[in-house]
Amino acid sequence: MNTIRVVLMIVDPVLLEKFHNVLDQQDDIEIVGETASGEAGLQMAQELKPDLILVDFELAYPSRFDLVRQLNQNASQVKVLVLQSRKDQPSLRGLLLSGTVGAIEKEESPERILSAVRQTATNQLSFHFKSVTDNLAFRSNLPGVDLSPHELAVLRLVVEGKTDQNVGFLLGMSEQTVTKYKYAIYCKLMLQNGL
């Protein structure tokens, strides 16, 4: 079993403790660093070479998207999972363009947090924001959006919160195929509707 090496970049000490406790109990996840600073997080990404960085979007840096871009430029192997509160959610377009692989609400359950960490670490697009999934579902019904029957089936299950593994099982396809469909869906909806 491969261990997912994680750096936590979280401002709020209570939130840091929550994520630390959830992740630290897992055999397949190792926390290799913690910081509340964007600059320190960039340094940790280069020195520690984690598989995944959980980035709190409340971190002060020139901008939150700049921080993600810098992480991707300076440590290209690292996957970024963004943590955001329900009340202040970034656009899917901004997240994708910055190189984010996953996003989750800070208020999510431990099970959803672990699912998002594991999906993001394996480079599966993993966006667990209710507003994002609601927006995707709405946009898929707009005129001019041409999703294939397979894409629609994948989208319906993603909006329900299913993991790539669950979607693959339910639709009889591999996780890699599900990821390709998800990426195609996000691109179509983003490009056609300015998401």
C-alpha cells in the first residue's frame, strides 16, 4: 500500500486539529508538515516533496489562486486539495485554471474528507462543493450543452457525491475512464458557460 504524504496549510488552529485528527488515524496517510503560512508551505512543498497539500483558501498570499499556481510550478508532483468554507466558495473555473485537482468544504464529514484526499492524491478530479455540484447539474441542462449519455450518467452520480470508484462500479467502467469523463464534463461546462 502506498502512503499518501500530506502537508497541511491551514490557518485556523481548530480546523488544523480537525484535519490532523482525521488524517493521522489512517494507515495510508502520513502528515509530513503543517503550516499556517503560504511562504512556508511553498518551501515545505519543495523540501518535503509531499503527494498532496491541503490548502486553506483563507491563507494570505498575493492571492489564493496565486498560491496554488506557485505550488504547481515549484513542486509539479504535488496535488492540491483546496479547503473552503460554504459561505465563500471560489469558482470552478478559477480552481481548474490554477491547477487545483480537488476542493472540499471545511465543514465536510471525516468520510468525505478522506475520500477527497485519496481521490486528489491519485489525480482524480474531486470537487466536493455543494454549490459547484449544484452549478454543474444546472449547467448541464442549459441549451447548447452537449453532454453524451455516458457524461450525463457520470455527472448525475458525481452530483450525488459518489467517488470515482463508486461511479465506475455502478456504470461498469474503470476509475481512469470515470476521471476522463469528469474532466471532459468540467471542460465542456466551463468553456461553454463561463463557469
